[in-house]
Amino acid sequence: MSYNPGIEPTQGAEMESRPSPQALGLRKRVMPYKSMSLDEFARHVGMDARMVRKLADRGRLPGQKIAGQWRFNRARVTEWLQQEMHSLDEQRLIEVERAMGTGEDSDGPALIATELIGLEGIDLQLPARTRNSVLREVIKLAGRTGLLWDEKGLLRAVGKREQMYSTALPNGVAIPHPRQPMPYATAEPLICVARVPGGIAFGSPDRKLTDLFFLICNHDDRYHLRVLARLVRMLDTATLDSLRTDESPEEALETLIESERQVVARLHK
């Protein structure tokens, strides 16, 4: 039985007992969206403080001067990084990935992107022809993983995010995700992969069609940005060409795993 918020049980019906996220031992993560100094911002995104100051002075960073000192709101910084991620070069993406890491890979490099992808979360024939139908179908795909708790809430959040600006990239890829982490939407972080044969108009900056979609749903902003940086590094031309010809979810997942192994090798050189 799926949970439908806002639907009351009929008279005399017994509500099914279901554990809450709190009962399952999950706690709401308090998002530290506080103001950061220039030096804190530099450490947060893995940049040199002198470069941060130059970019801020040129109006290229989401900050404001208060009493002569630059201040950066963490929520706005997260949004800025999400928008700019696809335009960063390999070295900057590596710096972001390292800055967002926690040092948990001491026993070896983790495949932090593909470990979030299951075969049941891959559909190479997504039945969608419009932007809205893509979002609906990719959220349904997330539901098939068995990890999705709030289908309507996630669809609403992803839709609002796309209304702000499209997550489509110039290479035929889009990476839909909520504007802010949703720790109560899924049992655990996940990525779903979908291919729409022929592609659709999804707001790509180059006005071309988008045919590959990667839905990301994470539980905190730092991990989300780390995974996003890793995914952008993985999606090179060879990987995308392979994903467009792979004939099964197994082949697609193997393509992505091999790509991630290669970028991890470059990360640890």
C-alpha cells in the first residue's frame, strides 16, 4: 500500500500501521544554511581565497558585501554550484569533489555515483514526449526501486527546480534534482537513469534535444554536490555514445561503472 498524503481513510476503515522516518531511526538533518566568510566560502568549494576575492569583486559569485566584508549564503552557494557545475573544467570539478568529501575513502576510492544506481532504476525506453511527462516517468522509475517514500513530493520539488532553470546540459543530458536535499523523500540516496529515444526539448542551452536523464535525490547538500561533480566528470563523449547504444540496463550500468573507475583513477593520481 502506497502512502498518499492528504487522503483520509474512509469511515470505519483501519489505517495501516506504518513506521515514520523517525521511528526508523532517521533524524532530520539540520541544513547549516548560514552566512559564510570569504575564507569559509573558499574552503567550502575548494578554491583559493585570492581567486574567490577576484571573482566576488567582479560580481561572478553569489555574495554580498556587509560592512566591507564579503558574505556568502550557503543555500545560494549550493544553487550557484549546481548551475555552474557543467561549465567547470576537470581540475575544478576535482577540487569541488575533494572539498565536498569527508575522507571516508581511506580504504580505497569509492564509486560514489554508480553505487546509487540499481538496475531497477534504469529505463532505456522511457515513454515520454514532453518535459512534464519525462519528470513524471522518471519519478515513477524511482518508485520502482522500492526506495521512494514521497512520490508526489519529489515530483513537485523536481518540477519547481526545473521551472527556475533547466537542468539540461549542452550534450543531450539533463540532471533533474530537487532544489534542496529531501532526506524524507527516499529511504536512501539514489540516482535513476533514463533514455528517451529521439530526445525531447528540455531547455538545453544549445537548443538541442535531450535524450539522457539522470535523476539525483540525495539527503544532504555536500554529498549531493560531490555526486553531481563526479557525474559531470563521468559523462564524457565516449560514455554518452555508449549509453545511447547500450541495449540493456546491465550494459548501461557497466558503461557507467567503467567511466567512474576511470575518473576515480584520475582523482587519485
